[in-house]
Amino acid sequence: MSQSAFSGKRIVILAGPGESTDILFHALDREFGVHRIIVETPVSQKQLLKRRLEKLGWPTVAGQVLFKLLIAKQLEGSSKRRLQAIKQQQQLDSRPLPEDRVVRVSSVNAPECIEQLQQLQPDVIVVNGTRIISKKVLNSVPCKFINTHAGITPLYRGVHGGYWALANNDRAHCGVSVHLVDPGIDTGAIIAQALIDPTPEDNFVTYPLLQLAAGLPLLKQAIRDALQGTLMLKPAPEGQSRLWSHPTLQEYLHNRRRTGTR
């Protein structure tokens, strides 16, 4: 169906700032016309570090920081050409968001965000890259909250689901999920899932872009179905539900030696 088929329907994006949000907006705006993008201020690096220390302990967090400084930064630099090639091949538009449609809030869970949602009265809310959304926000408006997750849930919840699947020699679950949002961490009911097929050129920093590209058609169909009242859910794949975090330097080097995962 064309954008005109959904004229009058209000699609609102609830997101954190970043390139994936820019790409998501332009893809959905071409298809449906996005009414507004509510962008939250991300949690500060200091707060994130404090939370990780409380949850994981300093040896793990120190290893994660070393991985980011010694591996991830290097991969970001060496993968620029591959990232650009993926964008071109998949027609991903990463131009900045149009400020006239952006509403900025301190947090998705702040009263100001609830107020904005209730004023906008969206027909569908698309979530991308926010902190965990509270039940109060999810219940504040009578519509579906839909998220695209870079991993096959519930096996690869949390972050870097594509990387961890490959590191576990689990290519059959290296992919992306589109799911309803609930107050848990990537625990909402599954709408659709798709696999990615990384090339030898791909690595830790390119997997998420491949997952986003694979997830966009699923997300568009989920939005169409939600707007038409025909949204269907699918059973979760068999396996252990697990929440994954950022790799440490030691884990990354071990996985690279063992499976070749970059």
C-alpha cells in the first residue's frame, strides 16, 4: 500500500539520538509519512559506567572499556567503506532528522514524554534505541509500541545479538527481531524475525547495520498490520532466553581465535 493509503494515521517514533534513528525515520517517512519523532536525551556515559559497575563488577567493565578503545574504535575506522557500501546497497538514508518534526524530551519515561504522546494521539509508536520504557508510558496511550531489536529474541536479548550469535557458532540465530514493547528488556511478543548473512568483510561494527537493513521491511509490514488491525504474533524460537552485554577485550580475542568472529 502507498503512503496515501494511510493518510490521517499518525506514526510517532520514540527514539534515542543516532544514525540508526535517522535511517529508521527516513525509511518510514517515505513509506507512511512520520508525524513526529520524540527524541530523548541519552543516559550520560558516567551514569552508564556506574550502572555497569554495579551490575557487572569492575573486572568486566574494565574489559569492556579496553575492547571499545582497542578494538571497536579501530574497526569503526577500518569499516567506513563497508558501512557506506551497505547504505548504498540497501538505500539507507542517514541524513539528519528534520528539526521541525522533532520533539526533545529528557527521557522516554519523563512526564513530559507522556504529555507529548497524549497530545499527539499516535496510531502506532515505533521505538528505537531508548532506555527501558516504563509500564506507565506504555499504558499512557491506546496503541501498539513496536521495536526493532538487533538480535533474535529471546535467545539474544540485550546488545550485539548478531555478534554474539556468530561468536557462539549459532549462525542460524544471527538476525533481527521486530516485537511489541513491554516493560522488560527485549521480552515483548515477537511479530517477525529475519536472518542476516554477513560476508568476510563484515565485523562487530557492520553487523548492526545489516540487521537494521534486514529489519526495516519487517517493521514496515508490522506497521501496516497494526494500522489495519491485522497484526499477528509468532512463537519464540526454542532455546535459552539470555541477556547479553558488551564483549570484553578478552572475550572478543577468545571468540576471534575460536570462531573467527570479528
